[in-house]
Amino acid sequence: MRYKHTLIVVVLLITTLTSYAQYSGDALRFSLLNNSTTARFDALGGEKTAIGGDLSSLYGNPAGLGMFTKSEFNLTPSLSLNRNDISFTGNKNQLNNNNVDLKNLGVVFHTLTYKSGNPTKGLLSLNFGIGYQKREAFKNDLSFRGTSNLNGLSDFFTESSNAEGASGGGIPDPQNLASNANYAAYYSYLTDYKNNKYNNITYADADQNYNLRRTGGNSNIDFSFGANISNKLFLGASLGIASFKYRSIEKTTENGLYIDPTTSNSNDYNVTYTRNFSTDGSGVNLKLGLILKPVHQLRIGLSFESPTWYSVTDNYSEELLNNINAYSGLDSYPYEYRLTTPMKVNGGLAFFFGSKGFISADLGFVDYSTIKFKSNDYSTEQLNNNNIVNDFKNVINYNVGGELRVRDDLLFRWGYQSQGNPYVNLSNKDFTVTSYSGGFGYRFGAYYLDMALINSNSMLYYSNYTLSNGRQPTATVDNRNNTVSLTFGVRF
């Protein structure tokens, strides 16, 4: 039986946790969020800062609530048809993921504020709203396999085992390894301990099989109000109660040959490396906005979204299972931290062609290098904040869209959106997300129905482990997503 020296394990576990504790990737994941929109704004290319009069204003620019002249309720379900075209070590695979979700649900109550006098001057109305929005769905499944001709799991565990001595005191022998997964790697002949260090003893041409399943999402409950001043200036503010849940199970099964260090014979090995992520967060954010109508045909919008201040509970575990001898090494790293996402500024213009329609464009600025990570562990805090500053940058996001009224009850819409690449020093990889959209709206009495189709494309890159030289096997994923959203609403 393996004997554990308790005091040594506690000390070394801190070192092992520090090697894992690079939360900057999660910090970005939970910061890459767009406000939800109704199907009308979906078809127009996304959030429209200068339009107003749509329940999307609940989640974006709250000044738009000031334009409501009646109370209104609507809800927006969506169907996402997601396709991943995966390329890994020359092998191709295609995987489809479909998801039905409730994008948003909201109500606005219209309240007149004047009783007599000039009904076109001063504070004319004060409208209040409450809404639920799903800002992001994390659901995604990947499955692929191939032959890793270089840098398999043995390279990863060799680095990880040697790293346990990085803080001084020498590299521990196998019996004193803090990480159970590192010991399982030694026990499974992925690594060998010789001359006070760990070495890779496997052949390079290992077969790898990857399976990834992610679930969860990020949502907001928004309490908003908007004011109408003389039908010229519209002001608004919003308080958001934010929360997210993220679950991920990532498995790599690898089989190949190793050189037995005692006999120099070649033998089979078969292992499965599993990483489990379970992360929950809750927080608050604020929004402020205005819309100005200098003339009837032109609207100018500006909105400010504060950082979201999250408290996060993270439960990460990793396990290496020897499938031949049924031996496993499991390590768990529960952790709590505070996350501050970047603030966002959006500006927009809209030009109206009488009652026939309009064209609108938006520009948004986000600086992801301003994400802040805080915890009770100062070294982990500094590590992640340094990674954030060095790895992420500011981006400009933009969209454009138009609406055409072909009849009093029928409208057609189109849009385009581009979201910038937040990464520094990844010029050989394009993380820009582009989307094209279109749809229609139908009005019948106090009721309305809007439909939108959004086609978006992005590139993803995935590996279940990383190496110091950056040469871990990596899959390239061409993600193509078609989303159909449908908004049903009523004015009362």
C-alpha cells in the first residue's frame, strides 16, 4: 500500500494547486457575454443602442424603455443548431449539437407622469421593467481521435511531476508525490523516476481518443426603468442580478507502448485522463443609458455597462485511470475567488425613413485586459492577473442592421455582426466571431410575432492538457451555428 506522509502532502498540495491555478481562461469565458435580445433585434444584428421601444432595452440600453407608450410583455424561445467540423492529426470528424432555450422573458409597465399642461414638454413618462435573459449557453460536445506522434500524456505528467519540486526542496520521489494523478502516471509507466527527476518512457505514436461535454449557462435578472423627457431625451438605468453555472467533463484515453525501465522490453499501456470542472458564480451589475432625438429622423444612443462583480465557487478535479490494472489517482482542488469582468461602452446611430423603416449601426468597446481576479491566495491572484494583462486585449465590436415596413402589419429585417479577437499573441489563430441575420415581424392588433435566423461562424482550438513548449496535440474546430429565435408579445 502506498504510504502518504501527511505533512509533506499538505505542503506539496499547495504547490500542485498553484500549477493548476491558472483561472484566467475561466475569467475570460465568464466575461465574453453579450446581452440577450428579442427576435427583432436578433434579426437586426444584435443589440441596438439607439433604437429603443423594444424589450431588448431591458437587457441592453435601458433608456429605450422611455420610448414605450403602452405596457408590454414578451418572451423569446430559441433553437440552436450547432455543427462542429473537427480536424485532429489529419483526421476529420463532424458533430452536431442542438439546444432549445429560453433567451429572454420580460415585461414593461408604462406610467404617464403629467396630468395637465403641455403634454410634449418635461418628464412625460416613467416606465419600469423586469426581465430574465440567458446571456450565454455553454453547452457543447466534442468527440475525436487520432495518433499523437509527439507530446502525449506522458509528456504532460513528466512536466507535472517534475514541477512538484519547482518551489525548492528537490523533486519528490514517487512515494512522496503530492498529486495522486502524478503517482498514477508513474504507476502506469507513463513516467519513470531516475537521477532525481521524472522521464518520459513511452513511444511517441500513441493513439488518443477525446471526449468533451460541457453544460450550463450565464443569466441575468434585470430591473430597469426609462424616462421620456420632451420626446427628445430618453434616460435609463438598470440593476442586474447575475449568475452562472458551468460544468465540463473532458476525457482523453491514450494507448500505446512504453519501455520497461527494468527489462527494456516494450509493453502496452492504456490510460484515461479526466478533468472535471464545476463552477458557480453570482454577482451584480449596473447599466446606464441615453437616447437623443435631435430631429425626428435621427436617434443617437449611448450605454454604459459596469463590470459584473462575481463571487465564484470552483470545484476542479483530475483523475488518471490505469485501464489495464484498474488503478486510479484522483485529486480535487476546491477553490473560491472573486471575479470582476470588464466594463462595456456602446454607441449607436439610427436613421429613420419616415414610417417605411430605418438603418442602424452600433460600435462597442471592451478591454478584456482589465478583468480582475481576487482571492485569499496572493500568489494565485498575482499569477492570474499577470496572465490576464499579458494574454488579453481590448476589442471593438460592431453591428449594422435595417428594417423595412412593406405593409402596416409586415416588416422585414437584416443584420451583420462582428465580435473582435480578445487574445494577444495568437495572430496565427483567428478568434473573431461573425454572424449574418435576417427575419420578419408580423403585427395583429395588440399582439405581435417576430422571427429571426442567425448564422454565425467561429474557430475553436482544444486540447485536454497543455505543455510548457505549447506543442500539445490540438484539435481545430470550425464551429457553425444556426439559431432560430421567435418572440411573441402583447401590448396592454
